Amino acid sequence: IELNDSQLIAFLGNEVVQLDTAGGATTLDTLVGSGRLPLARNRKLTPQIAIITSAGQYYVLESGVMTLVADPDLPAPNFVTYVKGFFVFSIADGRIFASDLDEGTAINAASFDTANSNSDGNVAVFEHAGFLYVFGRKSTEIWQADPALAASPFIFSPVQQNIALGCSAPHSIAQVGLGLMWVDNDGIVRYGRDGGAIRISTHTVERAIEDLTIVEREAIGGRQWFFQGH
């Protein structure tokens, strides 16, 4: 993940490494565990990077220092994104929490709401086009910053449109052009924008996904890459 214009933060094995434009690498810390890490960066003057481990631990990296945020006001999160100045966390039971504005180490106990159009629980949150997408196992809700809640600890509210598809591979969610791509709960790769969700995978791809175990499917990663206009 990009820290600033001249530095990247990489997670190589269990090491947290800072890379510069000259190719130099500095090890900052280590993390216990394995698996993919949801990451997000805020706009604080000294940028903070939010890190969620597979064990539901929440770390903040700031100025080269890793801090475990053991805040009792935040249940164990399974994903994080950045929206409108806030780190936003998904909780498996359906709740969505937000940090304080531009301060990832501060969580208000009242700064949450619940995605409840379906009783399926949350697997991920993702910012796209200024909206907050809340992915469940069988459904997806779209939320936005609500001016009527500007004075509230939690400023987001759901829009009227939901997507009747969930996500079986939370790390497959990726922004591609003007839309989002992800693997849905049926193992179909979807591309959506403005609330849509069209099928873009072939039957061959879908059979390959179907043959995966649950753990293997959850490990699918999605990335966008541009080359010569493609």
C-alpha cells in the first residue's frame, strides 16, 4: 500500500517493510499469523495505515511505528476501508463501525450501524466512487455519507438500492475502471457499477472456482493492472 509519493509499505511474509523509490528497504516490525491483510490509508498529516489480521486484530502503522489498537469499543473486525475521512470496519455480525475523523486509533462506541437488509453478516467493506459497499455472504448494501447525520458519531446511512448477491472471496474485490469486480456467493465473477452486477466469468472459470475449498476461495485476490491502454 502507498504511504506517500515516495514510500510503499509492504507485508513480506511476517515482516512489515518500508520501501523507497531508490529500492531501499527498512524492516519496521513483524506480524504474527498468515493470510491476506485488508489495508487502508487515511489522510492524516502523518498518514496512518489500518491493518486487519485474520485473527481480527486491528493495527495502525504511523511514522514507522506499529500499534495494536485494543479498543473495547471496536469488536473484532474482518475488513477495513477508508471513506470520507474515516476508517470503516466490517464486523461479522453485520455491524459497521467507523473511527474518528482522520484518527484511526480512536473509536467511539456509538459510531456504528448495522447492515440488515439480509441476515447474512458481513465479509468486507469497500469504498467505491465515494460510496461504501458493505458485502455480506449473500447480499451487498450500498451506503453513503448522510448530511443529516453530520453531527452523529456514525455519518453513513444506506441508499435504497441493494445488490441481491454476496461475496465469497472478500479479497477478490477490486476497483476496475469505473466499476467493481468480485467473486459472488455462487462463485461467479461479477462486474458492477451504479448498483449493477453483471456476470463476466466463463463457465470454465466458474468450474475452477467451484472446485476450490472454502479456504482456497476466500484466498482469491483481485487486482487491477494497466498496460498499453488495457
